[in-house]
Amino acid sequence: MKYEKRAWTEGARLVAGVDEVGRGSLFGPVVAAAVILNPEDRIRGLRDSKLLPAERREVLAERICRRAIAWSVAAVDAEMIDRINIYQASRLAMREAVVSLASAPDYLLVDALRLDLEVRQQAIIHGDALSISIAAASIVAKVERDRMMRELDAVYPQYGLASHKGYSTPQHLAALREHGACPLHRQSFAPVWKAPVQEEFGFAEEN
């Protein structure tokens, strides 16, 4: 809580941690979360979402959303990622998560980036490992994006999204080679634009 305590010492009351997930994925949105933890209600076990098993993330995400002062998530889809690039899309998702908070923060702790917001903020490299607020945001964002990928797996079962969540795994790359990219793939990412285009099949009218 070093960074949170420093912000409180400087007069901040509502400190929001902000993080994103899905930046390196080939498929679907980048998802960001913003979380204002209650300093009087410490949630134990918060750490970088990548270091937690899925079941533990789910438990912690529920606790965070139930006990935090405020939390929100925002997503920027693949089409926008292709249009403005993944770096700017990540910043946009983070910004939207912050402005969607029910309580407006007066200090931001952001994983690695600075946001276009008139709020005091600090960018922290590897922030999800160094700040409990950013760790909380990473958990909420990861659980939400994983949920999206499981739902989209039913729509695009040929890609195995439920297992790899759209990342560049051997299974996903093999599916891209076999089936081509679908509209929710990030067309600006090399493994996608190098893949064959997925054919569209029409239905002939019956006589």
C-alpha cells in the first residue's frame, strides 16, 4: 500500500487503481478496470492477476466488486484497436473505466501509462505487482475479459477461445491457419493479417 499511503498523505481521498488486460491478444477487446478500494476494509490476497489461478481470481473479483468504494470496467473492441493501435486503445479503455466510476477519484495509480484526464496520477511500471489498487483493477479486468472470451467461444468454437482467451498460442495459430481470421480478430496484428481470410458462405434460395 506504499503508493496508496503516499497519495493519502498528499491529501487524496479516493484513490483509483487502473489496469488493462488483453493487450497482447490477437482476438477481441482490450478491457480495463478502475477500482477505488476502501482503506477501512482491507481485502487480503490481492496481487497481479497473472499470478493467480482462475478460481482465485473469481473469488477475489467478487470480493472487490462487493466491498470496494467504486469499480468499473470498459472495453475497446478489435475494430477500434486496428484503427488507433493497441497502445492508444489501452489508454482509451483505461480512461473510459475511470470516467465510468460512480465516485470520481481524486488520484489515479495507473499501470505503466498516463491518461488524458485532469486528475492527479502516477504511472507505475509493473504497477499490478506494486500497488494493491492496480492489482485489484487487474483482477476485475481479467475476470471480465475471460468471461467475454468464454461467451464468444460459443459463437466461434473453431478457435478454442475458452482455453487461450485469444492469445497467440500454438492452438490459436493453428486454428487461424485452418479457418482464417474472423471479424473479431485484430486485423492489424501480424499473425492475423498473415492468416487466410475466412470465407463467407451464402445460402442459395430454394426453388
